[in-house]
Amino acid sequence: MTDDAVPELRASDADRERVAEVLRDAVAEGRLDMEEFEERLEATYKARTYGELTPITADLPAPGVAPPPVNMVKEPVESGSWASRIVGGEGSSSAAVAIMSGFQRKGRWTVPKRFTAVAFWGGGEIDLREANFADREVEINCIAIMGGAQIIVPPGVEVVVRGIGIMGGFDHSQEGVPGEPGAPRVIVTGFAFWGGVGVERKLPRAERQRLKEERRRQKLEGGSSTKELYGSHRDALSGGLHDAHREAMEEHREAMRRRHEERRERHEERRERHRERRERRHRDWD
């Protein structure tokens, strides 16, 4: 029998199990993530011939073959890096509920692999800027019924939105922004009925403060001559920033006013429907 005929030979259950064992070792060593592992494992158990089995482990070290040498000296994890924030475990909080009230999850907390938030006639804030993560990929499942939830993510985090809205909606504005290497991915799922789930991207407070201090330091180091040279330009820029800030604040106040008005109108509509139902019941009793 020629070598060309070998790939066409039928594979046995034992052959498939040997390939599956190589895949399990690879995921335990971090060579494969769970998604790749599941895809290859499924292909392994579907394989019928050696030719179908061989490509599954072609890029993995063979048993008994030493992998290329790597630096075995453990380097300290850079402070603030994504690697230091993916800590494993179960998470410090797995759910939050707001019924005619509100909730907040912010600061130093650990996001579990799946976090559930429920808002009924209420609202909540899920702030991930200072958070650690139990896994490389986490899911935030939001149920918003006549309420809402706001998710705040830091720059560098990839966001995927898969929620469904009926007379409500999920914010997709942050989708498609590439994540940084090693950063976690946040998947937003759930259901919104007469409610909404927003996603926004903000710098962590410490980073904002650092940038503020840096700008202040640069301003102090500029010297009087620089101030005289660029004084008029800076004043114009400052005025523009002031105008932009004022406009942004006015837009924010207008948005809050509209939201308040919409909520008041919905509340009035519910009260009116309730009153009509009560009157119909009284008429039926009479």
C-alpha cells in the first residue's frame, strides 16, 4: 500500500480519542482557546479517515516532540495590563435587580462569566472601567422592562451586542471597535420591552485624572514667553472648548428633559388605562 492511500484509510474510535487527547492537552496548556477546542473536537468526532484527522492537530506539538524553546523566566505582569485583570474565579457579583429603583456595579469588582441585570420600572449602571474579569469573554444579560441599564466599558474592550428590543432597544454604537491584544470581550444579550440598554466607552477615572495632571504640568512648563506667543490662540481654543462644553451640557439637559417627559407621558397613559378599566368594572357591577 502506498503512502498516498494512507489518508483514505478509515480511522478507528481509538484514533479519534488520541486526537481528542492531544486537543485537551493543548487547551490545558493555553495553545487553544475554548472556541477553537470545541470546533476541533467536533471535527475530530466527525472525521472518518486519517486524511480528515491529520489537519486537526497539524499545528500542535506531537506527543514526545519538544516544542521550540521559550523564555522560562516569569516576567512581572505590567501594572494595569489586561493580563492582570483577567483573574478567573466566579466573580464578586452575578446579578443585579432594580424594581422601581436602581442599582450600580462599579469600582473594583470582578465580572463573572455571565452577569444578569434586571430593570423593571427602574434603572441600573454597570461600570467595567475599574473591574477585573473572571474570563477572557464575559456575557452581560440585560432584561429591561419599562426601565433601562447603562453599560460603561473602558477603551480597548471589544463589545458585541446581541440583545432584542420590542418597543425598546439595545445600543450598537460601540460594536465594531477593535479590541486591544489580551483585552476581554463583552457580549451584551437580553431583552428590552419599553426600555433600553445603552453602551458607552469612557476612560477610567485614574486615566482621566492623569491626563488632566499632564495637561496642567505642560501648561506650567510652557513658560511666560510661550504664553505670550500662543496666548491668543489658547484663549480662542479655550473659548471653543467652553462653548462645546456648554453645548454638550445643554444637549444632555435636553435629552434628560425629553426622557423625563416620555416617562411622565407613559405613566399618565398607564394611569388613564387603569382608570378606564376601573370604571368599566364599576359599570359591569352596576
